[in-house]
Amino acid sequence: MTEAGRHRRWLFLLWGLVASCALGDVAMAQTSETGDLSFELVDPKVLRVCADPRNLPFSNEKGEGFENKLAKLFADKLGKKLDYVFFPQATGFVRMTLGAHRCDVIMGFPQGDDLVQGTNPYYRTTYALVAKAGSGLEDVDTLEDPKLKGKHVGIVAGTPPATNMAIAGLMGDAKPYPLMIDTRFDNSAQAMIDDLSAGKIDAGVLWGPMAGFYAKKAGSLHVTPLVKETTGPKLVYRIGMGVRPADQNWKRQLNKLIQENQGEINKILLDFGVPLLDESDRPLGAETAKKAP
């Protein structure tokens, strides 16, 4: 698994795809009502999405996440009905959803991760530092900044920035939060933001989409993308969508949708507070977000 594969709970253990690869490779192409090849979908008339039922800001059963909004956008563009197969994104997620041919796309997956076949990326983002406004840490843009020495910094255990924090000598005062959780009962990102708001920690390091979303909900919190790390793993990743290994035509269709609708995609992401970056690690705002990631 790549470094990207550890930054979010929805990136799964390697054995989870063993069955899915075999099933995906033998999937039979279907023919739509027009006689054209139908991208090996479960149902040619339905965009069937594999998703977590309780994983905001990405997805939930109520359709409130940005991946839900993107799925609705794509379904509308394709003229298809939208449907979901919900399953907690932990061990076995790929095997039980995409690999079992119960659904056709995972709406968010890091480029380069070999658990599934990835589309072209539709956004580029990074881990971020979240701090209170007025804390004196708003201008901290690297974990090597001396201002963080002796501070209690929250970190999700096992994620890439934990390595950067260890190199910077911050782990002795850090507060860890669990990576592998059952989202029906736990939420590490929300717990970290609650602790920050209550003054139990001085700052927190979260995956960018989570940092932006929960900081926006809490208010009075400042989010700084961590794009200037010089030691440890790079914390910036490209995110695309995941399909079965055999689904070449379906992947090409999704790539076309991403290219043609990048502006609308970026608007949805920005509305959820996702810190978007261009290829030079510069933030994308509303005016520049029409550019491809």
C-alpha cells in the first residue's frame, strides 16, 4: 500500500482486494438499450456507488457528503438513476462492494494506490494544521516550526504526518487519535476538533478534507495546508475514483466526466472546505478552481 493509502480510514488492508481482483477480471460487459458497450456496470441504467454510510464529509446515508454530491452530479450528467451500496470503509470494504460486483465506483481513492484501478485525479489536497484563531499558531505552515515545540498537537495515529511530527520532536507532547474506527460509534476528526475547541490540545493535524469541513463547522479555527515539509513523507496527494481492474471503458467514461465537469467538481469541494491545491502546491480559490488538479 502506498503512503497515500494510510491517510484515511477508508483505505483498506491489502488482502481485501484479493477476491475483488478475481471477480472484476471476469466481469462480463453488458449492452445498453442503444446497443453500445455499457462499461460493465451492474445495471446500465443506474450509477451504483460504493460508499460508507457514516463518514462525513465524504459520504453518509442521507446524501450529505461531498462524494454524495459528486455522485449526484455524475448521475445527472449520465442520465442515470443514482443508487448506493453502503458498507463501513474498513477491512473488506473493497471485497464486499466493488469486488462483489454490487456497485461500480468508489468516489474517492488516492492516485497510485493499487487496491483498485484509479481514474484520473479530480482533486489535489494535503494534510493540514488546524489551530484556534488568535492562538499565535495561525501562520505555522510546517511541522518543523519552532512555535510547535512543547505544544500539545493532535494527530491521527499511523497517518503520514505522524512521521513528520516524530522527526520534528513533537510526539512526546502529542495526543494520538485512533485511525481504524467504527464510524457508527467513533469519529476521530470530530473528537480532535472538540478537544481543540475546548483547549485540551493546542493544534491538530488532519487530512485536508476533514480539517476544512470540521473547522468550518466549529468556527474560529484556522486551517493551514502543510505543503512545506522538508523531512518525512510528502503530505500532498491526488485523489481520483476507484473502479474494478477490468473496467477500462467505465474508467474512460469517468475520466471524461471529470475533465468536462472540473469546475463544478471544484465548487462542490470548496463548499465543503476542502483545501484544493494546484500542481505548484498553491491554494485554489473560487476564481482559479476551474483548472484541472
